[in-house]
Amino acid sequence: MKSRAWLFSFLLLICSNVLAKLPEQSAVPGGVMILPVGNIQQAKPDVRFEGKPVMVVKADGLWQAIVGVPLSAKLGTLRIVVEHGEEKSTQLFTIKDKQYPTQYITVKDERKVNPNSLDMKRINQESSRIQEALTAWTETNNEPVNFVWPIKGRVSGLFGRRRVFNGEPRKPHSGMDIAAKTGTPIHAPAAGIIRGTGDYFFNGNTVFIDHGQGLITMFCHLSRIDVKDGQTVKQGDIIGAVGATGRVTGPHLHLGVSLNDERVEPRLFFPPESELKN
């Protein structure tokens, strides 16, 4: 009986560690910070960063805040606000510098670099829809941060790179690119709810998945979309296929991760890149 009890306890420990799997911490702009904010014997605290709600999960016997750091973050000391009922406190963390390289890209369609007035009207309308998807918040205590890669392929573009299109500087790359053949099925990296789909000027055919507590994944340039807004998906479900829609130079998947409405390094959430290879 004692051996069975010991085995049961051991299996529970393993399961709890799997469920509590956290992203890799990276204290740089575009990174992720993991900060202990209370003992799990206490009620779950409310945590905010720059006024936005922050994911809080159970791990290692503590409540842990999982904070997305903006690419535009100033170096030095930043803070989160932690509320336990009527008690409020602040917790500091430090962000260090990271030099992201510059990527020079040539796009044949000049309008994808310098949109005309009609294009800008469309882009502005789409921006509000994209922002609505990225700011979705679903309260849950089952945060599936143990992601799997959505496709196999070659990494063709890294997160954070300063991009120059046709000689003109533009915003840094907010995700990572994985090159693959048009039509390659794209799988949900974890369970979630589809929080938006559409054909966007820059992003092409796009799908957003809400994984709970402000953790959103984004899939762009698809050749087709196989899910609908509001649909529940499981890890591994097919959500669409690789394509070359929007502003692209060839077929690939743009994979983005947003946490507390900040675009962060996707590789912090996924297995080693060796698992990307065919």
C-alpha cells in the first residue's frame, strides 16, 4: 500500500510539473519575465503591467506572473502592480539591452511598402479588428503554455529584426517566419478559442487563437483558413494552410505570440528549433 501511495504521489508530481510548464524567461525587450507574486495558499492575485492585466499561474508552489515585455521597453527598472484583495504592492524587475539585427527585404508590390489612400483606409479599419483579437482576455486556470510547433519548416525570419523594405525602414518584426510549401497544414500549438479570422492588407489570411489570460497566437499569410471565429480548437487541430497572401516574398507562416498585448519572442514558448526540421 505504501509503495502504491508513493507511486501515486510521484505521478501527481510529474503531472503538476507538466501542467505548470512555463515559457523561458528573457529579461530583454520583446522577452518574458516570470515573477513570483504570492503563495498558492493565498487567493490568486490580480497583477497588472502598464495598466494591462497579466497572466498568473501556479508553479513551484507559488503564484507566478508571466509578463510580456514590449519591444519598445526602456532599459532599466520596470514594475508590476500586485493586488491581494485590498492590499496593493509593486514588484520591480530589470530589463537589459538586446541588439536585434537589421533585415533588408525587397517587395515587388510597391503598394505593400507605400500604400495609397484607399489602402490606408482599409489598413486603419483592419487595425481595430486586429487589436480586438490581440487584447482578448479569457479567464482560465489551465494555461496551455506547453506549445507544439504548428508546422515543420525552415526558420526564414527572426523576431525583433529591424526591417527595411525597398530601402525604407519599417516596424520591427513582431513574430518569426517559418518557410514551407504552400498548402502545408498549420496546427494549433495549444488548445484555445478562435478570436478572429480575416484577410488583411499586410498579414494576408490570418487566424488568432486565444489561449487564456492574454496569451494569443497569430498565424499570417495563409492560403486558406479552416476555422471560424468563436470555434474551440484542441492542440494539433488544423486551422489553415501555409500560403503567400499579404506582404510576402514567398510562401511561409508568420507565427506571432502576444502576451498582455505585447508581441514577444515566440521561441520562448516552443520546444527547441531542432523539432522544426522535417
